[in-house]
Amino acid sequence: MLAVVRLAILDTDSGFVQVLVNRADSMGWQHRWLESPPRPDEFAAMRLNALVIDLTVLGPAAWSYLEEVAQASPSLGIVVATGRSSVAQRVRGLRLGADDWVTKPCHPEEVLARLEGVIRRRKQANARIDEAPVVAAELEIRADQFQAFASGRSVDLTRREFEVLQLLAAAEGKVLQREEIYQQVWGYSMAHGDRSVDVFVRKLRQKLESGSPTWRYIHTHFGVGYRFDPEPRDGATPAPPAAEVADVEDPSPATVDGAAPAGLALS
């Protein structure tokens, strides 16, 4: 069971907000309604667990604002609840820091359930902060920083990319099905045809291979899922593992965009 939830709603749709607030009240959640956007750094002072945000309130500044809020409050769970949108826009929002995306009109029970899933995952992730770093080939995976490092240099992962990497690495060479990855990272069942896992694994693999080009870390099992198992590339002479490098030396996001359909005029 979740502790008391502190929720902020940034939206000008009074009907939607009122229904959501009424249901949140019945669950004992604390909440505040924001009709205009505060500075991104002000959310940390509010000591919130979660934020529901309608990006249309922000106009052309929506994407940069979302990214700034996510960076300023990394423990804040963010759910976008907005009108009709394209796949490209949803992917862009998730990559910039949103944890989930709901299309209006939507039932308040679904919004709150998604919020609970986001908060639960954040709580579980925070509980792992004290875990020792995981070293695999040239990678060092650090739960305390939500980042991976290749030979001491940051691979620069988004939080969601890190969660996928951490889940795969913890499986110790086991093949994880796409549905299992989605359930563990996103917090609910994967819809038919959803390619979110493939998109995130592809971006993750590109970043890992860019930072550590002599190793292959994530292997695809077509029609099933993915496996984390570091292997040297054919013909490559891999560097020593990250733990050995650390003993001898101290080495000093692509955006998917698309045309906005009617209902979500974001540039």
C-alpha cells in the first residue's frame, strides 16, 4: 500500500480536474491544482510524489518545460494527460522525462492507477540506491546515480533507459520477454502492437555501443525479447573490465518528432 500521495495537477480543464480531485480525495491523497505553470525548480519545494500535466496548457514551450521539470525533480513521477496526439509526440514526451501518457477523455480511475504504478516504481528504484555498482565488461552500472559508465565515462542514459538496462543486467543472461520488461519498467500490461520496449532497447544499445564499441551487451531474441550478456565483438581487442581500469587510471537524446494532429498543437 502506498503512503500518503502528494499530487499536483497542471491543467485548465476544470471538469477533468474536479473529477480527478474528487476521486483523489476519496483515496486520501493530498493534491493541489495549478492553472498556470510554476518555475520547473519550484516543484521540488512542493515535496510532491507525482504530477499530472496537460501539455497543451504550455503551448510551444511544452517540450522544454517537461524536460526541465524532469531534470529539476528526478524523483517526481510525471503523467501526461492530454488530448489526441501522435505516436511521435508520445515517444518524445517519454524520452524527455514523462513516466506515462494518457489520452483524454479518460477515466479518473485509469489516471490514478497509472499514477500509483509510477509512484510504486519510483519507490522501488529509490530503495535500490544503496546497491553496490554492477560491473559488466567495460560498463559500471550505478543505481545511486541512475547511470551507466563505460571506462569511467557516462553513457548519458535517460531514467527509463537506465531502468531497462538495470532490469536486463539483473537477469544475469536470462532472456526477458518484451511483455515482462514492459510490466516491470512501465508498471502495467503492454498493449498489443506497442513497440515501446523495442524503441528503448534500440536507443539503449546505440548508447552502450557508442561508449563501449568493442563489446556487445544486449542481444535480441527475435519474437521473444532481449538478453544482457557482454561479449567481445568479432575481431575486437576489448579493454580490461571497468573494475580493472578503475584500479590503474582515472579517466577524465534523439528526438522523435512528427506533425501534431488536431487536438495537440505543439511545435
